[in-house]
Amino acid sequence: MNLSLGPLLYYWSRDDVLAFYDEAKHWPVTRVYLGESVCSRRHLLRLPDWLTLAEQLAAAGKEAVLSSQTLIESESDLKTLRRIVGDGRFLVEANEWGAVRLLSEAGVPFVAGPTLNVYNPETLEVLAGLGAQRWLPPVETSRAALASLLERAPAGMETEVFAYGRLPLAYSARCFTARHYNLPKDDCQFRCLDHPDGLPLATREGTPFLTLNGIQTQSAGIYNLIGELPALRELGIASLRLSPQSRHMGRVVDAFQAALAGEGNAADALARIMPGPPVDGYWHGHAGLEYSPESAF
């Protein structure tokens, strides 16, 4: 079982993004997903910049994967998607079914992203036939549901599981961050830059509830499966996805690598640097915001 660094879900300054991936070259991750998968208005890095980063990470021994945008809203978005598919140098993660169609028509293998919402082996079989060689279950998939699905999964299909980070729960044509500031989406003033780990949303009682990230809604808590490595191994999971956070990401990767190596204090080390409360309810078939501390590694 290896580690993957998921696509950057937040909007950071150009310098911060470049510095982040310069550090990532030295982290013990097998692959790095790159590109803007949330909002096309986030343009401090363009596709040529992401391709340059992919080249640099590949030269450093990482598998570079280009993540497609999850919600295609314009001809410009579609043009960018066609350029990603047509580049041909790097594997692509398809995050909506239009990308699947283009990749299949091009005859190239791809990664089936979690937002394709695969809930049954029949859909997974279709994706395998279209060229998918790796897939991610939806983030709300429980261990039991995943085990049942994998019993009938296509031979040779790798499974990667979202194992750390704020859960991407939903996407909308409306930008909730802009709405928070009483701004229209088309004149959002790029306020996402002010929130490098998203904008926290609490209930009226002050309880953390969700995180707003532009058009994406995330969990308030940090999904953390570091205590579930034995179960993940038993299921035959090939890779664990770690979602980037603005601080201490290298230490997050190190904690998971230590846990994979059997070090018993890895979960405690991770708990000290998490930017929010841990959650793992979905994995256990419970409400997503719950956490089962007895499962700690």
C-alpha cells in the first residue's frame, strides 16, 4: 500500500503552490495529483504551469496525474479539459463523465475520480471497459459497502481510498464563499485566497458543521483513516489519498508513512498537527461527523 497526494482543493498564492510542490518532491508519496479541480476562476496557475509541475515531479521520481475539473460550466472549461486529455504525457483523473468520454475516445487509460459516484460493480465494470485503471470510491462509502463492491470488482483495477483531509461533500454552480461576502460569483474578488484551508461554517450554537471552499462544500472535521490501516490492507487497497492542507503537510505524510511501517505512535503524532477535529463516521457506516477513537492505530 502506498501514499498519494491528492489535488490541491484550495486557492493559494502562486508562490505558495510552487513552494508546496517543491517540498512534495521529497515526501514519501508515490504519486501526486495536480491541477484545478474545483473552480476555473482560480487562475494564478494555468494549465502550462501545472504541466511544468508535473514534469518536475516526474523527474523527481513521482507519478504525476492531472486532475480534471469536477464541474464543467463553460466552453472555456471544456477547452481546458480537451487540452488535458490531448497532452498525452500524464495519466488523467476524470472527475466527471464528460472527461471519461473524452479519455475513452482518445483510447488512453485514466483514473476514475471519487466524484464519478461509483456505488456498484456494474458501474466499475463499465469504467474498466472505457479505460479506467484506478478508481476512488465516493468519500461517503463505508468499509462494509466497499468490501461488498470489491468482491466483484474487475480484475486488475486498483483502488485508492481518500484517507486524510476535509471531505469534499458537494459542488454547486453557486459560490458560497462569494455569497458569504455578499459578492456575485463573477466578481468574487478571489476571496478564497483569504482562506487557505477553507471558510469554517458553524451551527447557531457554535458547533463546527461544514467548510466552504468556493463552489465546493467540505466537512468541518478532518477525515482520518490512519487507525484503519489493517482493515484497508485486508480489503486490498492499493493507495491512500492524503488531501493537501496549508501547514504541516510533510508531517502528515510522514505520519502515514510511519503508520504503514508499523510505528505505534504515528496516530498521536498526526493528531497534534491536524487543523480540525478528526472524523471517520462514513467509514463505519455512521453519520459522517462522528469519530471512533477506539480505531486509532
